[in-house]
Amino acid sequence: MAFDIQGPAGRLEALVDDPASNCHIGPVRRGTAGEVRLDEDLDPKPRVAVVLAHPLPIGGGTMHNKVVYQIAKGFCRIGAPVLRFNFRGVGTSEGAFEDGPGEMADYRAALDVMAARYPGVELWAAGFSFGAWVAMTVGAADDRVTTLIGVAPPVDRYDFSAVLESLKPKFFIQGDRDDLCPYQSMRAFYAKVPGPKELVTIDGADHLFDGKTSEVAEAVEELLRDFSGLGTRDSGFGIRGSGFGLEVEASASTDRPAAKQRDQSP
């Protein structure tokens, strides 16, 4: 559902993918014949709601970015409504790019919208690239946010000190061939992040996850379904996970086109 929200610099273009009503990309499950079916067991009141931030506006980032879309798809599959929005100066959103302060103010406004729309529901802060920095930084300081999710966070380019100081659960998804956010930098950063935390590595993926965007959706679904208690199923890694508290580094099954690896720390 597309609509506008009021941001500090004016109107912000937004949309909500809500599994209970209008979410056309989820939630789904496979029938015995492989057909896609709606999940009849979905609780109409979600346990969590997500605000999802897009990549760098001056680099062409929007809420319709293919990776952002796939992240939203993964959230919908576990029954979590997602608010995507365009930062100031992007699309029809009013205002101009500020390289951080303004975008963080926009993100706080989006959190306000989701908190009002889903009262009493946990909020998760998520983002891709530049959006990961914005979402995780704002989410670390906002008491309404319980979990931080960063996909290809640019840890060498922006100040992630708020994330390093936060004790909230954190999820990261990273390609090992990322040319903008080097994998080794992510590993060094991850080693300093306090737990609970988890990192999924998508083998062969660059910063834009070209040819592997569907694996981002799968990673979101697999990670967060385990952690949130929204269902227990085979994770695809040959384990049945219960979320944090496991020390796991496992590869995907051989019938998948590319491997993923998971690191978990309590």
C-alpha cells in the first residue's frame, strides 16, 4: 500500500507490505505439489514490524531497489509487515540529501509511523548499504527498536560506533566479493560487535548481490524465522536452528546455486 508520511523536511513517499492485508510478496508456503499458497497459520497481529531503509540516494538508491525489495520479501514470508520509504530528495519525497543527519531524522519519522500503526508490536530496524548505517544507528538509540539488521553495511565509510556500543541483537548479511564494503572489513567489524549477533555470508556475491538477490530474501527468512519464533523449519543449512546461542558456521545444501555461511554468537 503506497502512501505519504510526514517527515521533518516535508512529505516522504512510502509503502507498507503487510502480510495480513496487501502484501503481494508474502507470506507464502509451498504445497505438496510445489504450488505457492498463502500461509493460513499467520497470526493477524504481527509479532514484529520492520522499517527498511534503502541505499545511498546520490548513488541511485530508492525504496524500489532490487535488494531492498528482496529483503522486504523475506520479512513478509515470516509474517512481518515492512515499511519502505524514500529518503528526502528521492522520488517524490520532499527535501534534499544530507548524507546522514536528515536521513536519520526521516528514519525516526518512519519508526513513528510504524509504532502508531502497530501498537505494542516490536520494531526492527533494517537497511541495505547506506540504509544499513542509518537504520542501525537510529535503531541502536531508539528504545522501541529491539533488533538491528544490516545488509552490506559500509563499515569502512561511516561511523558505526552506535552499533558497537549496542547490546541489542544484530543480524548482518554480506557478500564475500563486495567491492564497496569489503568482506574482510566486515569480518573485522563483526569481531568487535557485542552479541547476540549473527552474520550470513553469501559466497560470490558483490555489493549489489547481482544474480543472488533471491538469496538475500532466503537469508532474511531463515535467520529471522529462527530468532523470532515465527516458526521452526529446516534452515537449508542442514540444521534446525533455534536462533542465537548456537555457534554455527555451515554451508548450504549442495542443490543450491551458491553457498551461504552462518556465524552466530550469544
